[in-house]
Amino acid sequence: MKIVVDAMGGDNAPRCNVEGAIEAVRELGVEVVLVGQGDLILSQLQDLGCDAPPPGIEIVHTSEVVTAEDNPATAFREKKDSSLTVGLELVKNGKADAFVSAGPTGALLSAATLITKRIRGIRRAAMAPLLPTGNGGSILIDCGATAECTPEYLLQFAYMGSYYAEHILGRPEPRVGLLNIGAEEGKGTELQKQTYALLKEAGKAGRIHFVGNVEAREAILGAVDVIVCDGYSGNILLKTMEGTALYLTGEMKQMFKKNALTKLAALLVSDGLGHLKSMLDSREVGGTALVGISRPVFKAHGSSDGYAIKNAIAQAAKYVSSGIIESITDNIEYMRLPTSGEEKGAEA
């Protein structure tokens, strides 16, 4: 399996991207194509003790870099020899199996949508991170790719999230919940009310396991396997969880430093604290899939270190072999609402 890594994407590029690629080749047995400025990549390899690209590592030189200052909608066109554009072209043309980038989210989403394309019939791609929840982790879809959604978008997110939980998390009949301000059917704005009706119908047909509305508190406690929402709400939920985790871990650290007894207590619970820390550490997951794109594309956090990049590559490799893209493609007829023209044709 061959994974393309945007060597120039992220706050710690290219060093951490090169480190992650080397570790992925060693530990996962994949091949990695590092796309970016060749001289900088080679310099980082030398700093890591490699006079030449080691077995399993290939370098594709590009002269340009997409940055946060570039227009996200047009950057890939304006910088055709960027690591982002060239890397996605390699995946599009079948020369590699997946693409991983820690570069700007907007530019990656635009480029993936217009280069590798969405699966035919999918209206919008969605970002689907794995949240640490009471049931061992839940898929949040969407977390920011599409801020303003229609009921059809959320219907498609529900299907895609369900397939993701089934194929990636290994959960048969994953429970799908619609994020809302209450569990009752009539809660929420018109978006939630209309989406509820669509998901309820899909549930009755046995195509997804829809369990109804879910409040954020219950979702985090593990009430569902898939949390469906628009990207605006999902991003707020995600960032709130990240901030809460940072705050609580900071407070716990200060608490255990107070005196000799608390330091001893810290030693006694160190295993549990380590497990908790790993659950809340975004580096452990590494990357977030752009679900709905016709080829595997993963977004790693902009501040990713080598460990996070390695884990993002691992997630991408798992995604490639999961069959999720095939499941979405095979079931697209259930995920689309008829247009007015289609409705008229059916009536005729």
C-alpha cells in the first residue's frame, strides 16, 4: 500500500512529516511518497541519519507550498506545483492509495473536492473525527467541512458516519443520533426537525440504526456511535471537548503537585492517568477522514508531530482497506432526495 504525505503541510513541516513517514514505513509496512521541496526533505532525512531515502520512502519534488495565507478555494489552481495539488493528483491517477496532509483545512477540502472529486451523488464531503466518549469512541460527522447544511446533507452524513463506524470501528448496526437540544422528536430548528423525519424513515427501512435525537451530554457519555450534525455545531462541540480536556488535565496536574501526599497519589494512579491522557490526545488518532471523497484523503492536525503523522498514515491505510467508499457508492440511491424533476418524472 502506498500513502502520499504532504511533506510541506503543517506547523512542523517538513521535519515531523518526514519523521512520521519513516516510522510508518518501519512499523506499518506501508510505502510512503513524500511530496514537497526535495532539498528540504533530503536535509531532514540527513538530520535523522539517512543519507538517502530509505527503502519504502519515495520523494516527489514540488516547488510550491500552500499556506494559510492562500485563498483556500483557489490555492490548488494558483499553485499547481504545490505539494497539496501534486499529491492529490497522484492519488487521483491511481499512483498511490491515499493522501495525508496537515496543511490548511479549507484548501485541502477544496482541492480534494475538485481534484479527486466527491463520490457521485454525495452533495458534500464531511470531516468525521473519532471523539473520546463513554462507549470507546464515537464518530462526529460533520465537524467543520460544511457549516450550513440542508436535511439531505445530514441524511448523507448519517449514512456515511454509519458506514464509517461499521467498517473502521467494527461496530455492527452502529447507533446513529442527531445532535439536538433535547431528545424529543419536535426539538430543534427546522433543519433538525426535517432531518429527524428523514433519519426516522431510513431507520424504519432498516438502512441505518437511528435512535433519535441526542443531547451533547449523552453523546459524550456514549449514548450513540455516530453523532450527526452540521459542521458549525460539530466544530463547536469538538473544540469545546478539546478545551475542556486541556483545562481538566491542567487542573489535575496542579492538584497532584500540591504536596507529598498528592504526589504519592499521582504515582498510585499513574496507569489510569496515562490511559486518560491517551484517550484525550488527538495525536493518538492522527487524522480525520474527508468522508464522501472518492479517494481516501485524511486531514491531520496542523500542529501534528511525527507520532501524529504516523498515526494519520495508519488511519489512512485502514480506510483504504475498509471498503467504506464501496459501501457509500453501492447505497447512494438511498442517500439522495429526488429533485423536482425526478419527482415529476415519477408522477408521470
